[in-house]
Amino acid sequence: MNSVGQDVLKSQHESLDATDAYASAWSVALAEATSAADDASGGNHAPVKVSWGGRGKGGRGMARRTFQPRDIVVDNVTLEYMNDASVTGAGGGGSKMLLNDAYLKLLPGRVYTLIGRNGVGKSSLLKRISAGRIPGFPPHITSLLVSQEVFGHDDLTPVDILLENHQNMREQAQNANTFSITQLEEEMDELDMESDDYQENIEQICNRIAELEDADSDDGENESIERAHNALHFFGVPESAFSTPTAQLSGGIRKKVALACALIERPQLLLLDEPTCHIDIGGILQLRQLIADCVDSNTTVVLVSHDVDLMNDVATDVIDFRDEKLSYYTGNYEYFVKYRKERITHQVKQAGALEKQRSAMATSIDNLKKKSSASHNSITKKKINKAIKSKGKKLERHGVEKNDSGHHRTAQTDGGIRKGSINAIGASQRKNMTHKELLRLAETDIGPVPDKAVQFDFENTTSTWGDEPLAMVMDVGHGYQDEKSSEGPPNLIFDCVDLSFREGSRTTFLGENSSGKSSLLSIIAGKITPSVGNVHFANGITIGHYHQHSVDQLIQEGFETQTPLSFLTKKFPSKSEQDIRGELIRFGLSPKQATTNVRFLSGGERCRMCMVSMMLECPQLLVIDEISNHLDVESVEALIYGLKKWNGTVVMASHDANLIRAIGGESYVLFDGKLRRIEGGIDTYLEIFAKYYHKPKA
């Protein structure tokens, strides 16, 4: 699985490189500057200064008089993703522009939450930043990416990964510090010796240079190992996992190992791509502490997450990734949603007022036309026709915003006609159309378009069981055999579980990583047999099972040439292509996404594909494990809406408090091998957990 995952990431980078001419120019500029410095100094030189910015160079770059060590400001960011057979090997779907002439601005000590729909390019942008492939990006900034998908290694333990990452980050930090020292020395040379504050400025720069030189000192091996152990303890990784190959660890433990790397390194730029995926409540609490510590140390944090509570609690700014641009808003996600709602409400009210005014103007024109037809006086008729022409021009202009000078905004000088004005309709369309037809066209342009791109449309199931439980779990226990001893009973991770699920009910399982939630769900879904006890299913029931690693398994060997359409057609030969395409659309996958290589779909798009595969079996009971891991926040809201409308039965495990709260139903926690009901649901559980959870110091 590790080699396949690495191949996928490599293919994705190659796909981006194939269409990113700016990144190629940036790489050439770096290589030429390094080669020139080598020739001049015989290989012993300070980090090179790359000329990037200005006319014809693609960006503003680093050439600024005042040295700002941690400000990240890059203009003209362009990012294009190509899914072509020449790059991917199969499933070509053309290219997709992710960013076009966008503006990237990240300031120290801020926590930016990057939002946008699945497939818009959030993860691709973070990967490009981390790989240093954004032209004009400051080369002295140390960065660390915690990826959405953390693959295991057969030959590396958690401690090995932290030590290896520490070595890589140390080399990156040394290069960054040397570059910063060079910049500070240049700034020192430009100081005015005659100024009154010359001595003070010299001392500040010298102190800063001394700090950077001291930061290059390396810890001893024993101290590095001790720090690695402390970081793993901080995130609740059990000591028994310290010496276990990460390929044998759960997804939650692997994600905690990746977060522990960020804890011991503290880079200048921390990129977190869905950091709450797979981790339990304790891990989420420690993640919040990590972000708070990063803010205290003036680190810039960019967060991609579907967890609304997390974004509201830690974010200082929102970056909206939409329409190939990056838009910036001050405040957390709640403030952003409030602003967006107010803006939409204002636009609707404005459109209503505009329509009312237009109708009055059209009525006035019609009345004047009647007067003109009825008048026999040529002079009067001429005046009326002149008034009709004047009012007609006003009607066409009506809806065009005015600029700061009070003049009507025009397409030539002010960035285009306002959407919804009659002039926004092409002249060829306006020709020979009545005023009422023009008004109807303009009204269509103003009205909000129903959004089906993020929907989860679950088809209702038929009810045939009445009060009979769909599934009954009776005195169930489960465990796994100890590898050292193949004989004897298995070590149970939980036991004495008694539950029943009736039609239309909603049930959620909570608990820490490795407490047995996924195993219990697999037993309820009929995928594995319990070690103790048994499960009774209603006659004729169909169960849909979504495993937390279903999305990751789609990119394993054998799927590299599949598209959603080809995969589902092969799995359901009795279904027509039209039926499968229709089901894909019901779950927010467009015709283009249906024919895109699975490898080059985002995690959220692959999640939708898994849901379609599950729903094509027409289940009455859904068993879903951490389904929100790969979804964007807008998709999670759509999922909540879809599940609340569906009349079937849902059993799930999740750590997304907003999802659990919205779905409702009963909540249970697996703790110390026992399943206990939580009165009061997720909020009561969070209160109890936060009260009794002992947080280790960072």
C-alpha cells in the first residue's frame, strides 16, 4: 500500500508539472542561479539570490527593500492539473485549471482555514507549497505538510519516521537560516551610518543573526530520541507502537505520528490537510494545543478541515478557494458563513427591488407607446417617441452599479457589466426582443442556481419489517489472536455488547483510537464474525458498509486504470450505464468526474464514488465508519441534509461533533472494553472527556 500511495503522489506531481510552465521557469531560475554561484566560488557560497519578479518574470518575488523574514506574498499564482493518458496512463479526462493569476498571502502568527469544494485543488495547492513548486515563493521559509493520507511503511517505526523527518527538517532549516542571515547582512550594509538609530538597528540585526546561528546547533542522538518519545506520548501514541512498523498501525495512530513530527520541529509554515482524519477526541484536543503553540511561536498555519468546531475555535482568517481564485476574509468560519448569508440576502433584496423598478419603467414605456399611437399631433408624437427612446436606454442601463465618481460603471473601464443588468445580455440576443422578454432573461441571470454539485441524494427504501429489529447484537465480544501465541482464546478488545437497531433509527459509536469501533461496525455489517456471541439479521435485509479506509483502498493495485463509471459498470453488470451515471449525479459526481481516473480524483470525490457503490445495492441499513474524513465542510452539510431526509437506518462511528449533533439519535462510547450509552449525546461526551483527559505538556 505504501509503494502504491507514493506512486500516486508522484503521478499527481508529474501531472501538475506537465501543465505548470511557471513552475518550470522557477526551477530553471533556481538552477541557473545556483550554477552561476558554483562557477564563481568553486562550490562554497551562501544560498543564492534568485531574481524573480518584475516585467516578464511572473511575480513580485523577494526583491523588497525591507526584509520580512516570515511574510509570504506571491502574485500571479497559476496551477493547472492535467489528467491525460500521456501522464496518468489511462482514464484521460483533459486538464483542469485550479488557480489562474491568484494572489497568495500568508502572514506569521495567523491560522488560515482554506475552504473549498472537493476537487477544487486545496490538497494540490498545499503539496505544491510544501514541494517548493510555487514560483516566487520565499525559498527561506521552512514548511512541513501533514498530508490527508498518511501511508504506512513496512520498515519504519514511528520513532524512525520522526528521526528521519527531523534530519530532513534540520537541513531545510539550515538552508533557510543561512539565506536569512545573508538577507540580514545585506540589510545591515544598506543602513545609514549617519542616522540616529544606526547603532540600535545594528544591534538588533546582530542579535537576530546570532539567534539564527545558534538555531543551527543540532541535538544529540539520545536527546532527539527522547524528544521523539515525548512527542508521541503527547498525541497519545501507545508505547507498544513505538517499535512497530507503521504499516501495521491504524490510520489514527499513523496520523498522530505525522502530527508528532510537527510538534518537535515547529516549522515556520505548518500545512495541515484534514488533520482530524482518523484521530480520536484526545488527538483532536492535542491538535488544538499544537495549533495554539504554533500561534504563540509566530508560526503560520494553513488548515484544511471539515470540522466546523475546530475551524471556529482556532481560525483567525478564512481563504475561500473558488472560481480559480483565493479570497481572504478576517475571522473564523462562522463569521465567513454569516457574511456570505448576509451578502446573498442583500443580493436577493437588491434583485427584487431592481425587478420592481424595471417593471415600473416597462409599464411607463408601454403607456407612452399607447399615447403615441393614439396621438394625431406630429409634434406631440415626436416628443413621446423621444421620451420612449430615452426611457428605453435607461431601462437597458438599469442595474449597472455606479463607480466612486457617481458615474455608471462600464465594461471598458470598471471591470464589466453587473450580472443581472439587461446589458449583461449580448446585443445579438437583445435584438428584436420585447421589454418583457428582456426582463425575464435578466431575472434568470439574477436568480440563484440550485446547487447539485455537493448533494447526497439518498433514495428512500421500502419498509417491510415494522417493529422487528433489522439487526440484533447479542452478547458480542471480539478480539485478535496474539501473534506470539497461536493457541488459546483471543485477546478481547470489547465484550458483552447487546444492541438492536430498528427502522429509521440513528446510532453513533464514540471512543478512542483502537478501542474497537471499526471492528464492531464490521460485525454489525456482517463482514466479520465476532469472537464471542452472535448477530441476528432480519430476513431479506441488505446492508451497505462504508469502511474508514474504503477511499484509500481505491488507489491500491488494480485500480490505477479505473474510472468511477468503469468500476461501477464492472461491479454492477445488471445496471445500465444511464442508471449508473444517474446515481453518480445524485451523489455530486459530474459526467466529467465519472470518466476521470480514480487516482486523480480527490479524497472527497472517491468518497462519493464509494457511497454510490454502496447505494446501488439498495440497502435498508447503512453502516458507515468515519465518512466525513475526506469531505469538505460544504459536503458534510449536504451529507447531513441527505441522511436526515433518508428513511433508512444509520449506524456510524465518527469524531465530527457537528455531524453527530446534527444527525441525532443515540450515542454510545466504547471504553475499557465495554459499550456504554451516553445520555445527552456528543456534547455531554466532550464535556466528560475534556474534564478527565490529562493532557501531557508539549
